[in-house]
Amino acid sequence: MWKEVLIGMGAGVLVFLYARGFDPMPFLLLGGFFFILRFYLQGRGLEKNYETIDAAGDKAVIPTVTFADIGGQEIAKRELMEALDFLKDEEKVKDLGIRPLKGILLSGPPGTGKTLMAKAAASYTDSVFLAASGSEFIQMYAGVGAQRVRQLFARARRLAQKTGKQKAIIFLDELDVLGGKRGKHTSHLEYDQTLNQLLVEMDGIKATDGTKVLVIGATNRVDLLDDALLRPGRFDRRVQVDLPEKDGRLKILQIHTRNKPLAATVNLETIAEETFGFSGAHLESLVNEAAILAFRQGKKEIGNAELQEAIDKVILGEKLERKPRREELHRVAIHETGHALVSETVRPHSVGTVTVVPRGKALGFMRPNGKDEQFLYTKADLEDRIAVLLGGAVAEELIYGTRSTGAGNDLEQAVQLAKEIIKNGLSPLGIVDQEYTPKERINATFTEIITAQEERVRGILTANLPLLKEVAERLLVAEKLSGAEFRSLLKETA
């Protein structure tokens, strides 16, 4: 509104000067120059307007997301709500002389719901909510980042006052970009200046302030943050937001399928078992992809087939239209059957799906069954995983006499697992510092681990060679076998 008033006043002054015989052209040129300069600065990003979530302009809206809408993060929610109670129960906090809570750090893998948690925090505390990404503060011009930090805190207080709220929450995503360790960017001090300004603003939060400002930061790289950010008095609370466990995945699936028609045969608990390692974002994508598949096929309900297809798509991508040659397809079937056969031998009932349908960069794959979640591994567990990874390449070698590039990713993973065995002191070397141990000894031990599992796999597959060939032929015809179908086929052809 004030812009329109100023423009009207300026136009009136120019008309008055022209009527009195003054030449208004210098004033027009000067005004045009300032207008172009301001437009240029905005284009360069020197002026930044931070919008409230779900709002436009200065109209601050408290997010409608609540903690009840977030599934699979019960521990993280409880820890965050306990910290937020300091902000809600101000009188009790003041009576006990507790210093105000200035910052909460949410850390964890991508897609686990850190942004949702921050929105729910604003709803829980009845606060206005502003969000910004760490990358928005860093520019090539010195001082821009620090200015934006000041603007962000000032706007949070202004919006709280406008809406009659006493609290404001500022959410900083990708905090490791803004709050990285100082001194790393010797050629660009803008990073350090921006971080310093953030520290100053957080130190300026006082219990006597009319508007209580809480900073919630989110990152998946806590190790990159500057120590000054993590000290007491800045980010006082740290909440770990991890990948959901089976029960958590089930709750997330129930939330995302609430408004979707599911077939009576769908068992979400089974889907939760088969999605080990999925984040909340993955699970949302899974349900959405299943609904899209049902739409494509003209179905009115989402069935097990669509959900299973969606799991494969989320992991590896869309099906490819191109078909490998018959010889290549047979090699892929041998390769994947080798994986599955070794997996069932070293760990019964571990196969989830075997397929030769190309997806993404994979011509086929064997998806393990995540029914029994495991977070701690012994040496035997790691060796079993290496054996399963080597099963495809060894199967190709036994049938064709040579291996192919299709085993490249398997070998990379096997190498990493062998390194884990050495790093964790599970190898014959015992507990060693790899930096001070001769590379020859480490390489010899590494080769010994891989070779031992290779021979083990060769023995398993050689003893079951007819079974390997028969099951691979059946897989070629069916293109995809569930874990139950694969195990039934093993019993049938044994």
C-alpha cells in the first residue's frame, strides 16, 4: 500500500513542478536510475524476501501439520515435544530460572520427516513459521548472507507481532551449508561472515524479548557443523530423526493410504516388512506410484500387485521398454538365480523377489526379504552378505566359463563389506590402525576374505548346478518370482 501512495505523491509533485515551469526530466532520470538499480540488486539476489510456509506476502499462517500426522518417529517426536514444552510453559520455566531454548537441531538421513517435524513444532507451540534453506544465504557478494540472516530474524519478529503471536519458529534446512566449520573456505569469507551473524542473532534471543524466537535446524551431516553452533546456549537440543523401523513404516503406510482405496487382500504389514531401509519419503512415493499403476490399468482399487511393482520402481526405477537379446537375458537369469540360490542357502527365507525385468540401469535383480531387520553384524553375517553378492558372478562363470560386467556393482559392494571386516577388527589382523599398517598386509587380508567367500560360493553352486539351470529357465519364462514362489520352485526341482 505504501508503494502506491509514494508513487502517487511523486507523480503529483512532478505535475506541480511542470505546471510551475520546472523541467521534471532530471527527476525522472534520477528515479529511473534508482528503479533500475533496485531491480538489478533484486535480480542479483541481494534482496531476499522470506515467505512463511503456506502463506503469501506478510500473511503468516501456522502450519496445519501436527505430530499426529507424522508416523514412524515416535522417539524423535517425544524428544522434540519435551523440548518444545519449554517454549509453551513459559511461566514455569521463568519461575525455575531456566534460560530460554534458542535452537533445536534435527539430524538424520534425507526424507525422514525433518521438515514435517519443524512444521508440527510450529503448530504445537502456536507459532508463526518461516523456512529458509542454507544455500539461500550464500552469494558471491560479501555481506549479503549476513544481511539476509538479519532480515530473516527481523521478519520473524514482525510477523509474530502482526498476527498477535508471542512465538516464532525459524526453520533452517541444509544447515551444514550455512553453519559449516569456519576456516574451510579460505578464498570466500562470506561463509564465515554469514555464520557469525547467525551466532550473533541466536545470542540475541533473550527471555525478556516480547517475541520468543526458536531456531530449528536440519542437516544430515552433523560432522560438518561448526563447534560454535553446537555448544550449549545455541542448539541446546539435538533430536535424531532416523529411518523408521518396521512398526514405524507400517504407521507411515497407514497414514498415506488413509484416503486411497485398498483391495481387501492388501496386507500393509507385509509391505512394511519388505521395505526395510525406506524413508518416509520413499514410502509416500511407493503408495503414490501404486495408485498411478492402478490408474493406468483402469482399476478402482490398489492391490498387492501394484504395491509390489511400486516397491521395485522406488528401488530401481521404471521398467525399460528395451529387451536384452536372448543370450543376454539367459545370462541375467543365471546371474540372479545364483544370487538367490546362495542367499537361500546361507540364510533360509531371505529372498524377497527375483526378476529379469530391466529397470533403471539393472537388467535384473534379487531383492532380499527385510522381514528380520538387522542393525548389528557379526563377521559371519558380513561374510554371508559377501557370498550372496558374489553368487551372480560365480554362477555366470560356472555356466558360461566367463564373467560379465553385470557383476560390477555387486563386486563394489562386496569390496566395501570386506573393508568393513578389516576396519572393525574382525579379520585375522585383529584391531589395527589401517593408516599405520603396511598396505601389503591389508591387501593380502582383503584378498583372503574375498577369495574364501568366492570358493565357498563356488562349492554351493557346483553342488546345485542342475538346480541352478532349471530355476533359471523357469525364471526366464515367468520373468519375476516372489520369494515364496522361488522357494516352492526349489523344493519342486530339488
